[in-house]
Amino acid sequence: MKIKMILPALMEAKSPFWRPIKYSLFPPLGLATLAAFTSPSDEVELCDEHVEEVRSDDAPDLVVIQVYITNAARAYELADSYRRRGIHVCLGGLHVTSLPLEAGAHGDTIFIGPGEDTFPEFLSDFRNGSAKRVYVNRECSLQALPPVRRDLIRRERYLVPNSLVVSRGCPHHCSFCYKDAFFEGGRSFYTQQVDAALAEIDWLPGRHLYFLDDHLLGNQRFASSLFAGMSGMGRLFQGASTVDAVVRGNLIEQAARAGLRSTFVGFETLSAANLAQGNKRQNLGRDYGEAIRRLHDLGIMINGSFVFGLDDDGPDVFARTVDWAVQQGLTTATFHILTPYPGTRLFADMEKEGRILHRDWSKYDTRQVVYQTRGLDAVTLKKGYDRAYKDFYSWRNVWRASAQHAAWRDRIRHFSYAGGWKKFEPLWNFLIKTGGLSRMLPLLESILCTEAGSRKEDRFRPAIA
């Protein structure tokens, strides 16, 4: 059987060559994971429209399309094209689970929730000519997950081909989280077996890894065992955590010994009222400064996440947030305009209040205002968001943030990473699209390898030797 799996592009462009680098960061692991359930006799093709042109005039036996909110229009266009020619089309992903009736109009089969248990069932049914219209996730488990089909991934087309996911979901339930509803039918957070995760890590070439898990430290027992197994492997990695996980216990020290060199932290807002509105309870009452100091003492760079447009925000929130992030010495920052995704409690609440402006899903990209604001108007919100990025990544503020580190070694690393990433983004884009990235990887790894210039330096040298 010939199976075609497609991740449609998140934005329109005439050629993948001109798409921004952020669309070439990570390969489509979700589809590669489902591909592991196919038969060895199946001919499987994995197509990522962000990095390659996708044809729709071929004739596979089965087409599987992953749908996010911003690629929904393109996904439906591809699905309709194949269905008109009598080809069976499956649709799954976050957007399908959020709006199954909408997606069902464009697919022969749709999947609600994760597909690790339902996709194998579907394949069996499809081969027997009895495929159902809807498959709903019932069992949330990664215990019997086969190895990801990384042979289908064109590694050279991605900035971080060594990305992996060792868990699903998140133990927290923020009201604006797009993924929370995806796991609503079962456990909201579960992990792989540690041995299976370590085997996948051991298989990946090179030194640098990127964990795409929503919360790598979300299960303390699993994370502790994972980091213990990784110690001595000589890996360098990045992952996501929460403030409370950083300040609680010694798990972050274990992560540093295993090779953690950069972490994504969802600070989201400096307002306690906004944290309550977003149900970000894990941040309430937590000392952001303590978490930052602890990470910096361990030589871990920080990518801070912030959301603008929560109801307690006023016109001063942009400058205040940027100034705080710079004074705290955050290496990078990711800013978002609050976006009420369908399927979330935030969307349901705003819909009841009549605050949803439209349902043009392509604009639900955290860069545009799609709801009726309070506290500041939509124009101010959009301009402030754009200005925050410009101000945080100005050379002046990159230098100011670098200067917050005590050791010159840390200052140089910060300046190189923050300035080199944002200021030379077009260069990275050119390198990855022209195949020249492999020559730059040693430089990237040398930046990440640089030890923290603190008294704790020697404690972690064996992890990167």
C-alpha cells in the first residue's frame, strides 16, 4: 500500500526557499511516529510543505494530513483535491480535535486526540475495507510505542533534526493552552519508558538534542531517571520547564549535569491577576528571580515566553516586560499576542462574552489580534507586540542583558547566542536552504558547550567532556 503523509505549510509562499527559518526548525515527528505503525511492505512518503513543495496530482492509496489551526485552510485544500479523485484522506491533529465537525467535512476519516492507539486500529480496518469515519483516542500510553520512522525525515532540511518528544501533554491546565483539549479524553500527561527514550537518544547522531516536550521536567521520577541515564553521554540539549519545576528540589541540577544548556520557561506575565485569568497557577506566588538565578548559576540559558493582551495589561506592559527581561539577563524572549484557540476554556469564555472577532484561523498565529481586547485597544496591542521584539533584540539591549552575567565567559556566550540568532536570522535561513548549515554546526555547539563561569563550573564538566 502506498501511503502519503503531509504536514501542510503554516503560511502561504511561492517556494519553501523563501519561508522564514522558524518553519524549518523541527521535522514533523508526529507523522513520523504514526508512520512507525505501518507495515514493512507499505511504501510511505513523508512530506513537509514547510521545506519542500508538495504535489497533489499523484495517486497514493491513502493520504494522512496533520492539521494545525493556521494551516487548516491549506490542509483542507489538499484533502479536497485528493478526495475528488477518490483517494481516502485521514485528518488528525490539534485543530481536528478542537473542531471535528469542521474537519469532518474535508476528510473520509478523522482522529480525535492522540493517534498512538487509534491509527494502528484504523490501518487494520482500512486494509479490511471497514474504515470508520471517526476514531477517538481511548488509551493514553507510550509504553509500546515503536521507534519513530526517522528514515523518512530529510535531516538536511532542518535546523534541529535531532529533536525528540519523550512525553505527551502537560500536568498543568492553562486556560489559553491549545494542547490541553487534545488530551481531554484521557490522561493529560504521560511519558515514554525511560529505556526507550534513552535508546532513541543514543541512536541520534551528533551531540545536540532538542526536546520538544511541553514540560520536560513535568514528571519528576521520569525526568530524574532520564537525566541519570543521559549523564556521561556527552549530550547537550534544550527543553522546556516551568518556574515551579526549576525552584523545587534538585531536578534542574540533575538536568544540568546531563547536559541541559538552554530552557524555555513560560513566565507569560508579571501580573498576578493575569496569571489567575490564564489559570497559570504553577506561576502564582513563585519567585521568578530565584528561578532565573538558579538557571544562570548552572550555566543554563533562558528563553522566556510572554503573553500580551491579558485583561490586566495596560499600555505600559510592553516596555515594562522588555525592561524586566533585559535586567534579568534572559538570553532570548518569545512574545505572543493572547490568542483564544478553539477548544480552550479561553475561547469558550470569550465566545460567551461575544469577544471573538472572527474565525479566520490563518490569523490565529499569536501575532495578530483576533478578539475584543480590554485594558488596551487592538492597535496598541499589535504595535506594542511588534515593538517589544524590536526593543528586546536591539543591540543595546542584547548588550545590557549580557552584562547582567558576572563572568565574561557567560557575557560572551549570551551576546553571541542572542545577537547571532536574531540579528543574522536571514543568514541562518540561507544556510539551511542551501545546504551550508552543516559547516556552522560546530560553531553552534561550541557556544552551547561553553561552561558557565561560576563556582559550580567543575561540577558539570564531566557531562560535556
